[in-house]
Amino acid sequence: MALPEKYANEFNELTRYVTQAMPLLEHSFKECIVELMETLSSNKARLRFLRRLVPQLKRQLGGFVNDEWVHGSRPDTSGDCAYTVIIRAYGDPERMPRELMQKDQTALWRRELMKKPLEEIEVSIMEHMKDTKPRTMNRIGVEMMDKTADLLLGTPFEGALWRLAEKNELEFTMQAPVFFRKVTVTHGTVTQAIAELTQGT
């Protein structure tokens, strides 16, 4: 039986959230949700289940599925949009004072970086980001390599950041300055939340 319009809109919104959250869940969790939705006898019963499921997922997934933090894709970086990621945030660290730097007139660091496999850079970035603190590309670059974002633009370092976002290992903000952070979803807590929801359904 079809739901009245006001409930149909709510049903669609809740379903949309669950659909967005699905990539964050292990396969067995997805199957559990799908199976429960299929076994419920009516859309009214499914709506009741979604009303209980979505708040639990939101508590467990934090800000991962919303309009602020984005995952599973990369933004438009063509044209002038390419420069958005280099915008610095208040409090970003500065590079080492020039008098303490080793002179590198040949930009050897850049040539070596351009030869590094993305996979190797990704591992280093994820190790650095394991504390889950939001950082701009500028902060990450200065902390890891003493290089600012404008120097890293267009290098495999930037490419590794976006690929980690596409792989759901990092998430990023759409508004400048662009922040990155490690995904903080813990499957154990999601499992517990779903188990609690299935009781008495």
C-alpha cells in the first residue's frame, strides 16, 4: 500500500540517507538491512524501521554522510577550481625558516616525488592522518615534507589525496579551505547499532 504524500517524502529522505551510508558498511551489514527491509510486510513498517535505523547510523557515522564532508569521489579540479585545494587555513603551520633549510637549487625533492608510486604516497599519508584530525593539504604537506600546498599542486602527492578520497579512506570538505580527514567509521559500533534495531522488529 502506498504511503500518504507527507510520509512518502520522509520515507524517500530516510532511504536516500541509508543509500548514501551503504558504501561505508561491510557487505554483511548491507545484506542485513536489505533483508530486513524486504521481510517487513508494508511500507508503513519499513518507515518505522527507517526512523529507528537512520538516527543510529548518524550517531555512528558522525559527519561522514552529510553535505559538509564528502567521500567516494573527487571534486571538479579543472581550470581555476584546481587552486581551491591550496587555500590555507588559519593556524596552518609555516615551513622551516629559510636559514635552516638545505638549499636545493635543482628541486631534487620534486623530481623524486614525481617518480614515486601513488600507492607508496598513500600509505605515508594514511599513517600521518591516523589521528583523524582535519588538515588542509597545506598542513599535510608542511608536516610531512616541509612543502606548502602551492608546491605540491599537480604532483602525485595531490593525486594520492584525491585517490584516497575516492577509495573512502579520506573525506574532504567542499568549502574552502578544503580539509581532509581519515574516515572514522568503526564497523563494530555499526554492527551493534543494527543488532539493537533488529530486536523486536
